[in-house]
Amino acid sequence: MSNVITEANWKFHWRLTESAGIMIYLADYRGRRVLWEASLPYVTVDHQHETLDVKDDPGEVHGPWWVPLGTRTLQGPVRVQSFRGGVELSAAFAAGPYHYTQLWRFHDDGRMCPWLTIYGPGVHDQHTYHPHWRFDFDLDGARDDAFERFEDSRWQRVGQEGWFPYSGEADEHGNVWRQIDAGSGAAVHIRPHSWDDAEVFAIRYHDGEWAPYSPRNAAGSQTFPSAYVGNEPLDGDDVTLWYVAHVHFDQSFPYTAGPWVKISGLGDAPH
């Protein structure tokens, strides 16, 4: 199967990674570059049960526990399917007692849906899943980005790196966060999936600040992407976004988490 898909106004590359699920890279919409790279680096799990028998590491009774999603946990082949108005990649993973289906859906109207269906119940029902997506959008180039969130009934520019949880406010289309290219005026709009308890980390891009193999840093004191958040300015630079969902044990399973992403303002492909 080819690792380049050209369909539904999209052209993108994909590959199955060792630990970050299906990676999408070099994605163009209507002939214009919109995405450098996107992946699902981590799905961590926290437990709220006091009686788990974890003899080897009693300090990690509650987590976050993590099993990589990739070549070693893949169940069957990666599937590519067309649907009316789009194309979808999907892959199933079995990570210990946890079962997932990863989806990447591309619609001809500029929507991109990076989703994860979580089947549960895991070790027991009292736990919370934390899928982490990482996006390096490149709207007409890597630089000249700006990041905004919808707050106090309007879009507000965010000046520096930070953590931006969903507060319940959204614009008329349900969008909560957006990345804007100052040169073209194009934008990436992000809204949480139904019932997602979600947050976005906006981080200034630096070489080497990709997702480490483990969600914890070397000192074990801070998880990623929090470990990358400082106080650097975002305006006019290259911005990396992490979308983190929190799926609690009282949700109905199977549950599909992940953002709706919509590209706007690019217009037709150049002639």
C-alpha cells in the first residue's frame, strides 16, 4: 500500500511509528501545505483505585501508565477507506488490557478528524484515559504564526506559551482554539469532540522538542508536553500545538475522543 494518499482535495503522507500510532506528514489541502507533521505520541492512563496490586513499582499505583501504540501493539493492517466526501485511515491496537482504534479522517471541505476510539474497561472501571495528539501545522510556511483562544465571548490573541483548557466557551461553530497564518490569513480551527474534557498546549517550536519516547522527562518530575512550556513568545514564530483529552471512567464506552480540525482561508490551489 502506498504511503501517499491523494484524495478529497488532500495529498498527505503517512507511516506507522514504533510508539506514536499513525503519523501524518507533509499534508497539503487544495495544493497548499497545511501540516508538517501530526501524531498520537501518548495515551496515558491514571487509576483511582486504591487496591491495585502493583508490586514492582508501588510509587506508580495511580499512573500515568503507558503502553506505546505502534508496530508492536498493532492488531491487523492499517486500513485506507474512502467514504462520501473523504478518505479515512484506521488502525486497531491492543496495549495490554487497553484496546483502541486510531482514525485519521480527511474531508473534501477542509476538515481533518484525528480521533481515537477507546473501548475500555481496562483493569477496572475507575480510571481516566489521556490521549495526546501533537500537531505541527505549517499554513503557507512554518513561520508567521499566531495562536488564539475563544474566551470572554471573543477571540483573544495568546502572547506566549502556555496551557489552555476548554472552559466551556466556544464560537458559533464550536471552535475553541485557532492557529492563524499572518501572511495569508488562513487559519486552523480546533474544537473538542462531543463531551471531551480537553486542553491545548501551545509551544514555540524548537528542533529536538518532539515527543520523547516516554511521557515523563528524565527527572520524572514533569510530563510532556508540560515540560516544554515556558514563557517564550508565540507571535510571528512557528507554533506547535498539543491537544490532550481526558476520558473519565464514567463515560460511556466505546468513546471516541479527539478534535475536529478545519482549514479555512487558503482558497483554491494556485495555478
